[in-house]
Amino acid sequence: MFFSSKKQDSVYRLGQELPLPERFRFSGKQSDSVLEEGKNRLIVTIFLFCAAFTIVGGKLCSVSLHGFSEEPRRERRIQTRALDIKMERADIIDRNGVVLATSLPSADLYVDTETLKNPETLAAAVAETLPDVKYKPLLKKLKSGKKFVYVKRNLIPRELYEANRLGFPQLNFETGEVRVYPQGPLFSHVLGWADIDGKGISGVEQAMNDKLLKDKEILRLSLDAGVQNSVRSVLLDSVKKYMAEGASAILMNAKTGEIVSMVSLPDFDPNNRRGAIPPANTITAGKYELGSVMKTFNTAIGLDSGSIKVSDTFDARNPLILAGFKIRDEKKVQKILTLSEVMEQSSNIGSAKIALSVGKKKQREYLEKFGLLSRSVIELPETVIPSAPSSWGDLSTATIGYGYGLSVSPLHVVAAAAAVVNGGVYHTPTLLSRRISSEKKGRRVISEKTSATMRAIMRKVVMHGTAKRANIAGYEVGGKTGSARKVEKGKYVEGKIRTSFLGAFPMDDPQYVLMVMIDAPKGIAETHNFNNAGWNAVPTAGRIISTVAPQLGILPRPFDSKTDAPYVKAALETQG
């Protein structure tokens, strides 16, 4: 009995040092001496694969015991030197070295049909030995005329042992590797997965497929596993609490464009897909009318273009009639509003008037500069192009001003928002870790003065406006709420809305931008049966910020949550 490679004819004798071939096979004759040598060979083989699969079992058991709600494990390199096993696909790790995706040794069982005379006998024996292999489908493949037929891939040690015991010389074993995701569903939408042949099918695995296979270097992402775990836990609680259909959140470094966390619910376990089509990544692959969140950009455009001033007022006492369409406020404000109050009270009338003062030409120019009219750029294949009006008239200009008529992804929004608060510079979002020394300069979108004014206004929205439940102790949060009617199959669904909160912190010098979106939440007793953003997306964002800020090195500090800070007063007292 001997090992033979499918790619070469060399025979290796017992006691001779064996290189681990890519593919190997067992064959033999029914004699006592050969059987004895076969047993020795079998022991060696079982030892090799048991060692390899012990690694797999250990990792998976660790995941099972500790769960995904705990802090993810730190990077531990798999010791394969003793086995001289080199994986084809490189590991993926988070910014701190936590392993997100790795490859482990595996064995695939196949049949060489050229010498197979009794396929029925072999199929029956294999089906009896490996319960998840069915007799009829296997027999059909054996009779298909193909010279090479896979029986099962990624065998566990016990299955490998039992298949060897069958004694069919036509049964062969091929060494390979299996992709494993130690964090389970935690990064499912971001990572995607690689198929059984080691090809990236979706997510980062697909987008960076060539790099992972050719460069052989560990791929370090900008994501933080600890932060991701915290964000996901809060979102899961909110989905349950508000009986929502889903939820998502994206957290981005406002100064570099690095994505620190990206969670989309429902998610899936890339280790156990079973052929099911996974849910979409709503952060990058979905596009939505986001309602009043878009007023953030509308106000910034108005200020930066010179169309409005901080000292301007806007009459919201009566609905605005435009092209036979009546624009009214969700809440009956019915007063003359300052610019800040337009945002604080989320006035559709005031926002529409700002948009009309800007005009469709400038509005479109600025939206393009903010990246809100182009396909989002990030290291994922699942991205979308925004949906903009085909006929961009005054009505479209006005409705876009308060969040309808333009559909974008949350990734679009958070990248644009970073430019609003960071001093006016747009940074292309990335999932790759960026070092300060190699950081690319962004492009200017708005002036530093406009950015300072927007920071002040967004802070007042949280202090006095629709986002008070995000005014958490220790952190100067600023932001804007949004509640928009949900669209399904091209139509608005009665009674269903999608709520969101776009925020940044701390507002005196924003380090991070966060967007939270809740899909079709329901009103509950705690919210007095209200289901708009102020009652669900805003407190969810507040919980996320208070949880992850310390993890990001931003410690709470004392401040008066009811009194405007000096930077707020300075920006809004400007007359012009």
C-alpha cells in the first residue's frame, strides 16, 4: 500500500520523509503484508488530519462556549509549521489583530471512476457510512461519465477514518482548505464569504479576492471587533423592543473615512449558510428616502452657497403650495422660525424654502460634491447608485430639501455628514486600516465656517429639538432625526416608516459620525405608541455612543447639557 499524488507517480516508502502532497490517494491489494502496511499508513494519515481538524474543533468550540456577545478573541496565529501546511488564502483581521476570517486544512473525498466497475456497490457503502451522502444522487454522479467525482468535501476526522475503512481503491482524498469565520455573524455582511473552492463570493472576500490569494499578506481592516459587538448588541435589543423588521448602523472616523463598525440586521452566519440567499447589506446595498436627515445637507448647502444666512428667518405658519402640491410640517409649528429652529423643529416648510432659495442648479452641484449622486466607493461589491429625479424642477428641489425624491444608501449619508462636521473635507470611506502617515488628503466640499455653524446647529437639535434622547451625559452629541415612509415594490406602505438618526460626537471637535436606521418600528407603551425617530432611532444611537465612545478612547467629560457651549454661541451669533 502506498500514497500517490494525482499529479505525479512517485512512490514513497514507509519511514521515508514525505512532503505533504496537494492530492493523495490510498490504494492496495488484499494481502496480509499489504494490509499491515496500509494500517501504518492509515495511522499516519489520521494523525495528520486529526491534528489539523483539532485546530478547527478548538476554534469552533471556543466560539460556541463563549458566544458572540462577549469580547472577541485576540489574534492567535495557527501553528501549521509542524505539518508544513500553507494556506492559499490569507487571513483577514480587524484593526487590533482579532481574526475575522482564516483558512484551515481540510480533506475532500472523491472517486476516480476510470477503474470503477460496480458503482452501485460503492455508492451503497458510502451512503451507509456517510449519512449526509445520499445513494441515488451519488450513483447518478458516478454514472455521469465524469472521470472525477466529488463525494463530500471538508470531511471531519471521523468521516475520513470511516471512508478509509471501506477499502475501495477508487476512493481518494484530496487535501485542501476550508474558510472559517470565528466571529460568526458579527461581520457577515462586511466579510461575505468564500466558496468551497476558495473563491470570494461576496463582501470583502470578493472585493479583495486577488489580494487575499496572491499577496499572501494578512489583510487588516479598519473595523473594530469590540465596537462591532457592542453596536450589534444594542441593535438586536432595539429590534426586539420596537418589534422592528430590521436595523442597521454605521460608524465612521470623521477625519480619515475609516469605517469602524458596520452592522446590518438581519444578518447570517457565513459558517453555516446551507445554500440560503443571505439578507442584503442595507448599509451599502440599500437606498432609501431618508426623510429629515437630508435637511442636514440642505441647510449646509444653503449656508455655503450664500443663499441664506444664520440670521435669516423662515415663515412656517402656513403650508407651502408648489405646483399644486401642498408642503406642510408633520408637527404644526405655525410660527416664524430661525435657521436653527428650522432644524430643531424639523420644519418641512422652512427646509423647502431654503432649497428653493438655493435653486436646482446649485443644489445639484453641491449634492454631487457631497457624493450623494454617484455610486458609493468602498471595498465591497454591494454598492448602489442613488436614485435622483429624472425631471429636476422646483418641486423636486423643494422635496429633496426635506428628504423625499432622492434615495441614497446610509454609506452615502455618513460619508457626506463627515464632511459637514469635520471642517468641510470629504474623505472616501474605506474598510481598510489607514495610517496617519499615509492618509490621503480629502477634497473640500464646504468652508470651515459653514462646518462650524452646522456643528452648532446639530448640537442644538440634540439639546432642544427632536433628538433630545441622544443628549447623553458626558458626550456632546449633535445630529438630525429622520422618519420616512417605507417603500416596498415601488409603493409607499401604509403605516410603515423607516426611522433614522444621523449624529456626530463630540461636537466641539467631531471624531466620529454615526448613522442608525430602524426598519418599520412599532409604537409601544414606553413611546406612548409613537414610532417616529425621536422615540426609537435616537435612544438607540444614544446607547451606542455611550457604550462605544470609551472603547474608542473618548472619555466622558462634564458639561451643562441644557446650556449652549461657547462654540455653539459663537457660530450662531454671527450676523451677516
